[in-house]
Amino acid sequence: MITTESLFRGRLKIRQRKKGYRFSVDTAILAHHVDLKDTDTAVDLGAGCGIISIILAHRVPSAHLYGIEIQRDLAELAAANVRLNDMEDRITIVHQDMRNFRSYLRPGGADVVFSNPPYRRFLAGRVCPDRERAVARHEITVSLSDVISVAGKLLRPSGRLFVIYPAERATDLITQMRAFKLEPKRLRLVHSREHSEAELVLAEGSKHGKPGVKVSPPLVVHKRDGSYTDEVKKMISF
């Protein structure tokens, strides 16, 4: 069964499966932090149902985006969502393994790459019996190293990478970024509540950037009563 979500007061519509991969608030948080300029070419590594590319194309209409998705059903859903929002001229969905990007994208041709990669190592913890959700959550088809390596090859010099990732694996993320010449330039920790430990980290890196990182104030997702904080409400605006 497919459900249709209305975003940004009905200006965008996203179809997704009732059972299977479904986007979460992490998606909206990452989309909000991707800094896209008017003429940028951007690539979404692991596009899912296409939601981040669609939000960014809505925000920056003159940018062109490529969404790469290895799962056929999700890639077809993402392409359908692009058509549903009349964005075929701005977003290209590619059903492919991102590691084979040279067959459809030019190395060094991207201004921006962004990704919400699988959070968990292969077979770490309970693996969801639903294949679509398992591949989205675990490093079954691609690893963090694959994502960062491909981003480094796609980006032009000074091109920027944006990633959201579990805070407990922040060391893995930063180590991989430096290994592939993507210097971390900004970090922001994401907390579920004000006094809880950070659950996620937002990272921005620059290809061949100089050392030096800025750490932004933490982002708190929920108030004490469980509702979203004002900052997150502005990000999701669903």
C-alpha cells in the first residue's frame, strides 16, 4: 500500500510505502542543512523515495540534482515522486549502484553531494526482516567508506559534502572524510531532548579543504512535552 504525504502546506507531495522504507525527521534535518546555490549540480547518494532532492529542488529551483538509488522499487518510487511534483527537468533519478557512477556521472562534476547513509554496520543489531528497510538501515549493499569514497570522486575541488550520521559513529565518519580528502569544516550534534546525549551528527566537508572545523550550537529535536522545538518545526514545516 502506498500513502501520499503532503509537505510544505501542500506544495510538495511524496508517495511512500506504508510498510517498507519511510522517511523520518532526520531527512528533513539534513535537507535543511544542505547549502545549495542557484547553479549547483548536486548528487544524492542513496535517494530513497527522492524526498531530499525534491525538497532542495523546491527550495533552489535552478539547481540540478541527481538521485542515485540501488533499490529498484525505491528508485521507481523516487522517479514517480519527481513526476508527481513536475520536477523532471530538475531532478534525474538513477537506478544504479553508486560505485558505478562513472557510467552516468562525470568525476569531479558535482558541486554538492549529500547523503543519509545506512546507520548500522552489516549485521550489527537486529536486522529488519523487510529487505527495503534493512538495506536502508544497514551496510548491506554499501558501506560508509563506499559513500564517502564516491562523494570524494564526484566532487570538484572545494565541492561540499553534507551527511547526517549516528553520533556514536562520528569518529568513523570524520576518519573516512579525511581519508578521502574531504576536510570536515562544520559539525552540529543533534539531540532528541535538551539534556540527552547526542544521537546524530551533521557534518559538512570540503574537498581538499584546509584543516579547521567549526562546531555549531546543538540542535534539539523535542521539547519536554515531546513536541518538536521551534527550530525543528521550521525545518519540517510539513
